[in-house]
Amino acid sequence: MTGPGTASRRCWRPSRNWRVARTTPILLDNAVKFTDQGGVSLKVGRDGGRLCFQVEDPGEGMAQEDLDGILPPFRQLGDQSQRPEGAGRGLAITRRLVNLMEGEIRVSSEPGQGSVFTVWLPLDRAW
């Protein structure tokens, strides 16, 4: 289909794009909150037919046994008196949005080594 306005209709799907637009800031916000020194990086690219973005921080990191438990709602690790403000919903919201777009989210981390959150979304669902 061609004609005036066709490109904008193909490029903007508010029902889907808002999910992508909400997912990235949540991951960036968490990374910044838990990083005392150093920088947070965001990498975005394509992986075949998928949009891939990765948020990496040099923060305190997490033990392997804690990684499975960080995505449920209201789950926060460690000493709560030492934590930044928040209710522990951000990663659960991110996981839900990613699942709604038929994507995948993974986290890798080691204590003292920071964390890497990677999200893959099918391009036809993300764009």
C-alpha cells in the first residue's frame, strides 16, 4: 500500500510502541539507582528479526540464587534500609510488558561485578 501518510501509519503503532517506550526507562532507572560509581550503558540493535536492547551497570551485582527471584512484583534484594526508594514493581512491570510483546528478558549478574539486563522483542511486535 502506498500513498500519503502510509509510512507514518506503518511506523507508529501506539498500542505497541508505548510498551517499548516504558520498558527501557524502567531498566535504566534501576541501573542508575543501584550504581554508586561508574556509568550505565544502553546498547540497542537488531538481532535477526528482533530488536535487542541491553542495559549494563557496574553496580553491586547479584548472586546467582537471587536472579530468579528479582522479576516477581514487590521483590527487592538485600538490606532494605540501604535501598533507594521504590516498591519493587519496576522489573515485574518490565517482564509483563516484554511478555505482552512476545519477547524475552534475561539478566546476568555476579556480586561485585554489576548486572546486564537484555531484552529481545520481535520487530513486528515492537515497531
